[in-house]
Amino acid sequence: MGKLIVISAPSGAGKTSIVHYLLEEIPQLFFSISACSRKKRKNETNGQDYHFLDINEFKDKINENAFLEWEEVYSGQFYGTLKSDVERLMKENKKIIFDVDVIGGLNIKKEYSKECLAVFIMPPSIEVLKDRLNQRGSESKETIQIRLNKAADEISKRKNFDHIIINDDFNIACHEAKEVITKFIQQVK
């Protein structure tokens, strides 16, 4: 069987950047592509960053019970992990890394408790988080405020994860994540 590595964090904490680093540094990792119903950002590619579905397609897959986990993260914005993708990769003995929201990460951990390492990327503060979201330049002030409000709830769930990494210094956070994940991958069941 394969292994699963969940990377979760509030929006803007740096989880996606850390996942990209880990994929470059740990060749055994295979990226789990989540499905989402939000609009594609300029720098994103369908089927590489996400499976972009419209809301009706996403809801059809929910009704088909096609997701390992899913959540309406923000109003009208659904995210989820397709069961078929995970089952196929696990059978192939892959080391799968997930870039998912906090609830989704905890749901994957619950489903695959023995095969999963769940890592929470913690922002140094809400103010730093706000600055990072503003620097993206991809969202309105209203959307940023929604993300900040949600972040407090997500941060309160950090103790349910196996490991917490504070992303105050990006290089240090990346090295810490690499060390923790490498140890997990090398563990024999």
C-alpha cells in the first residue's frame, strides 16, 4: 500500500508553495490533484493544479459519492479529492501528497489513519497572513476578509494534525517539512 501526506493550512499560509518545493525535493512524491468549482487563476492549469469543475459538475460528483472528502470552503466554492484517484495511486504503492484545506485534510487523515501523515502549515500571525493574501493580488478585499475569518477557525484545529510547521521563514519551513515527510516515507509498517 502507498502512503498519504496531507499538507493543510489557512489560505495564504504558504502550503502550495511548500508542496511545490517538496515535489521538487522528494522524487517519490506524487501530487494528488484536487477538484474545485472556483475559477482558475492566471497561473493555474486544469488537470495539473486542480480539476476545475463547474458547480453543477461538482454537485453531480457529490451525489455519486465520488469524493473521499469534499467541502464547500467558501460560498459556491467546492473543493474535494476524488476517491478513484486515491484508490488507484494507493494500489500503485505511491507516496501521495495532498494540498488541501483543513477540514479536507482531517477527513483524509480519518479515512486513512495508519497510512497518513497530516502536516499543518501555521502562519506566524493573522497580520502576516493578511499581508500575504493582499500580495497575491488575485482576490477582492471582501474575499480576503472571508479567508481571514475562516483562518481563525482553521488554526484552532491545528492540534488535530500530526505535525505543525510555522511558516515564518519559508526556507526553514520547507526544510522542516522535507525532514518530517522523508522520515515518514522511510518508516516500515
